[in-house]
Amino acid sequence: MHSAITNLAAFARNRFTGGIGAALATDPATGALRIVKVLAGSPAEMAGLRDGDHILQVDGVATSGRTLAQNVESIRGFAAGSVTLTVHRAGSTNLQCVIHRSSWMGLGVPR
């Protein structure tokens, strides 16, 4: 509770901002947004995402031609909100997933 009084912005960010629980990178060969690691128990894992999947779109916006930071910020947001990802998995057709974000604290991510 002390942090809510002394640093309101950090308190709100830690409790109300979140993500899907996946580490992302730009694939050097293709420039595509790639999932490097899915955290156990995360919204990404519950949605069936896997290490190595490529994210083609975030909420209907193509990830190609955007920086890693721009794509990550598109995925992050209000912890109670959701994000729609179009994902390509090797040997599969494209998948569309609606993922409900979790707070940083819920993901076990220190902020």
C-alpha cells in the first residue's frame, strides 16, 4: 500500500498494465515477429501459442515493417483487456487468437 501513496504511477502500471506472457524477437532471416519463449501458465500458453510461432498481425495491424518495440507496445495494455493476434505456425495455416492480458504481477514479472 505504501507504493500506492509514494509512487502512484508505478503502482498503477504494475497492477493495471500487462501482457500475454511471451518473450518476442524479430526473426533476423525474415523480419517477422517471433515468439522466443512462452511463460508457463501465461495467457499466451493458455491460448495455445508456442515457442517459434510468428505473429503476423496485432489487432489487424501487420507486424512487418514495424520495430520490435512498436509491436510489443501494441500487444501490451490494460490487464483486463484483450488483444487479437494472427499467428503463423510452421506446417499450419494461420491461427487467430484472442488473448486476455494478465497484469505484470500476475505474470510474475518484476517491474
